[in-house]
Amino acid sequence: MEQNKQVLDRLLEHIKPVLTFEEACIYCGMSSSSMYKHTSANRIPYYKPEGKLIYFKREELDEWMLRNRQSTQEERVEIANSYTAKNKRK
């Protein structure tokens, strides 16, 4: 765990735009097994420039991790109120 923290600290210090497989696992907070499942199913964007080593763009990992945003309760109430106001029966 301490080793992961040190690697993450180094990553954040330099804010590398491209991460190795191991760095991406730490950055995303997932096991290498989970990351391999995502890459083999093509559910996460990655690069294999030489056909063997896997690399990731940090920005794409951020986008991938932040997909499927869930609305807050307040946002849902606002949407419902807006819908109700627009669709009032006359």
C-alpha cells in the first residue's frame, strides 16, 4: 500500500500525460486483473505502440472514470419541476 502511495505521489508530481499499465492501475485505483478485463473487452481506451506494452492517456482515463454521472436529488427535483411546468394540462 505504501509503495502504491509513493508511485501515485510521483505521478501527481509530474502529472504525466501517458501512463504505463501499472501506473494506470494505481491512478484508477483498480487491480491489474480488473484493468486487464477492461482492456481485453475494449471497454477502456488504451494504446499498444509496439504490440506488447499497454499505455494509457491520463485525460482519457479521467473521462472514462467520470462517465455515467448520476444526478443529485436536487437536480432530479429541478428536472421534474421543469417537466411539470412545461407539460401542464390546460
